Amino acid sequence: MNIVTYILSWLSYKLNQKPQNGITKLMDFYNKHMETSEEYKKNIENDTEYKTYIALIDKNKGLMDIDISVMSKFYNLFNNLCKMYNELQTANNNAQEYLKYVNNFADEYKNIFNENFNDTNDNLFKQVLSVVSNDYNYIKSTLNVESMDGSSSGTSTSNSEPEVSYSETTLSSSLIIKKLILIPSIIF
């Protein structure tokens, strides 16, 4: 899981809701509000790889070249993934509730996959789609739900439409995912 991709899509979603003058890409926001802020220089507890939030963000700085309006579209995908994880914890074997999120995810993924983003760096777009696809496939492998075929693997150039299918059977409690995607409380 690439938590920074989730954070950046959430931030893009929020910035897209309340546009700011002169900020069209996350890099604009980063340069204006994050790079010199003391808040982002605070130590991250229990993280051995990154000492500060700014170090974590800097590692993924390339993602900040995607237009905010484009990156914000990924928020719905990530939100559906989180709901899928959470629903497994509370569904009590109610496959219909879970499948509602699978279907929402499939619809959102297809929309983004098929949308033409003329001003978007194709490699960055594929990188974000790859994160989405990998996390979806993690859920799929845990639940034995069939995967998206023809999705972007980061290098795929296929124009085929992704396919998401699922089983109508009741979910076994032994298949409940043990790890939730958590967005750090600092961004809420």
C-alpha cells in the first residue's frame, strides 16, 4: 500500500472542492504551504523509514505533477477501497453490502480508466492506477474475488476496458481482512 498516494488524492479532492488562486497542481500547494511548514517537519512516531512527514512526501514528489482536478478523481476509488475493507469488518457475512462497494469501485475505475486526460503525465496516471489496482487485487486475493483484467500494471498500454467480477456467495468470517487502510489522523 502506498499511503502517500492515498493522502495526495485526498488532498487533491479537498483542494478541488475549495480551489485556491494559483494552485492547479499539488506541487503548487506543496511549494506554497508544505515545504517550509514546521508542521510537516515533525517526527513520525514508530516509523523507521521516514523521520518526518515532509520526508515521506518528498519520496513521492513526482505524483505532485498531476493536475489537482485529475488526482482528485482517484479519491472516490480509494474511498471505495476503504469502505470495502471496513465493510468486511462489519458486514457479518452480508455479501450484498460488500458487493455494493465492489460495484461502486468497478464503475469508478472504469470511468477513470476510460477518461481522456489530455494534460496528464501518462506515466504518473498509470502509477496511480497501479496503486489502485494493486490494493484492489489484495482484497480480491483475500476474498477470492476475481481481479480486474486489463487494468494498468504501471506499464500496460492496453486500451481494453477493465473487468471486475465477484462471487454472490456469502463471505466467510475467516476471510475478513486483518489490515485496514488508515489515513493518518493528521489529515482529518
